[in-house]
Amino acid sequence: MTLSPFDDLPIHQIAEPVRHVATGDRNFYDRYYFNCFAPDAGLMLIVGMGVYPNLGVADAFAVVNDGAMHRVVRASRELGPDRGDTTVGPFRIEVLEGLKRLRVFLEKNEHGLDFDLTWEGHEPAHQEPRHFDRSVTGRVIIDSMRFAQTGRWTGTIRVGSRSVEVAPDRWLGTRDRSWGVRPIGEPEAPGATGPQALPGFFWIYAPMQFADRSLFFAAQERPDGARILEEASAVRSFASGGGEAERLGTPRHELTFVEGSREVERAVLHLGETRVRVTPILPLHVGIGTGYGFDQEWRHGMYQGPLKVEGREWDLAADEGRKAMWGLCDAAARFELDDGTVGHGLFEYMVFGPHDPSGFDSW
């Protein structure tokens, strides 16, 4: 057992120092996620940081798509005893006011991307439904909790030789905090599950910001369309009084794909009786280079040594670069209600493997 400064605070949940979590599952994680974009800027930035107590690792990434390049800076370090240390190499996250204001920082480096950004929430943080799923053999593969929030940004982003001033009248985004169990680190042997370990993965996640409220849509489905997770809620903005989430009913989706692909061209989301038309503005394939499992040499929670910092980039003007963009897509998007009200936010999706409702019968 190892004590840390947090152990001087009355925050313990189990009969262990704060450094230790209640489960010995290797896949326990605790993570930040942020995105930042302006609807007319042609640039989207995504930042993440996670700690993996049972693997002894902390890591962070930033990825930007400016229409020309998919550029990644990533870092990993040994976790150590202090769970309050929210730095990983050149990355730092500061909680200025819990559930409302945070600072996200990547110091200047040799990889052509740095930023100093302050986030302010648009509405109270929204606790989403608990996410739970088992494998075909009965092992718990996902058991996590998450809260989400939309907001605005202030600060500076530098990409290559370009410096971008970020002001809250134009720059917005969404963030979440999640923790629990999900597959991380080096790949595990599939055992008896074999080829059925991942029968398919269908996912839509869309937090969207409007002037007076934010809407939250989520749906994870099995290949036959059965739901693992679903969410359709509204939360009033701070300016409109805030308050608890309002459940809107059953979420439904209508996706239109680019012909011959699994790229979503447009969509209609139904949150109970509320219909939202979705137009993706700028896609960012967040799984490429950042650690979500698409790159075997760098996965969230994978041990990289005491400290490792590196950069990767893909030229999106080149055929090779474009072909490398696949899998989980986080798109900055425009959302329009039936009365003409327009908002913006994240449209995240992945349609991987068979999915009967979408007309995909194979990998």
C-alpha cells in the first residue's frame, strides 16, 4: 500500500489508500476527454488523459485535424503513488472549479502542436446511465460511469506555424469524465471467445449545445439492434437556470451513409418526440494514433517506460493518409431542431462489423 497527498482528505471509498481501487481488474481506468472546435474554423482538436491504477500507467494525447493533416502528440509515464498528479510529460489538466472550469495545457514541443485552453461549462455536468456489458463467456468487459458537459473555450492553439486565438463566442465543444472497467492496455488472449470476442460494435454518441439547453443522445447496439446502452436527455443551460436532466424518451436514429462506406453523410436523431437533423462538419478519426486500440504499438494503458513522448502525423491530401482514417469518428457537427433552432456539438459514431438495422451483414 502507498499513501498519497489525497489520503489526507476525507474522500476514501474503500478500506485502502486512495491510490488503490476497489477491483483488481487490470482494465480499471479513470479518464478525461475534451474536444474543441469552431463551426467555421476548419479545425478540430481532441485531448484525452487517463490513469490505469492496476497497470501502473498514466497517458495523454492530443489530436488535431485542420483539413490538411491528422497530427497527434502522445505521452505515457509510470503512474506513481500520487493520483492527484494530472500531468503526463508536456500535458497538464487543472481543475479550476469542479464540474465547471478546467485548464487544458500542452507545452511547446517538437511535434508541431501545443495549446493553452480554459474550458467553461454551458450547463451543469450530466451524469449518464451506467454502461455495462458482458462478453459471450460472461466476463464483465464494460462497467463504467460517465458524466458529460458542453461548453466554451478561451486560449490559444498552435498547429505547425499557425497560431489560432480561441474565444468563447466562436469556440465550443464537449467534454466527459469516465471511470470504471473497459478494455485497455496490451491485448489479452481471447480464450474460449475466439472470433466471437467482438461480434460487432455499433455506437452513436451526440452531446449537442443550444443556447438555452444541451441535448444528450447515446445508443450502443448489438448486431441485431438490441440495446446495450441508450440515452436521450436535456439539461438547461446555466443561463436558463440549470437543473436536473429531463429524460426525453426512447432514442432512435436514421443514418445515411456515403455510398460504399460506413461514413455517415447525415443523420436524424429522435430523442423521444424531439427530432434533430445532424450534419457532420469536420470528421476526426480519434482512434488513429491516440491509443483507442487501433494502433498495436500504442494503446491506452500500455506500458511505454518511465516516460515517453512522441508525435505522429498523416497527410490527408495524400491517398495513403486518407485511407488510414477509419474506425471511431468524432465529428464536429451542426444540429437543427424542427423549429429551425441550430446548435453544434459532437457526433461520434462507429459502425463496425455486422449491424442488421443499418444493412451491414458482414465485416
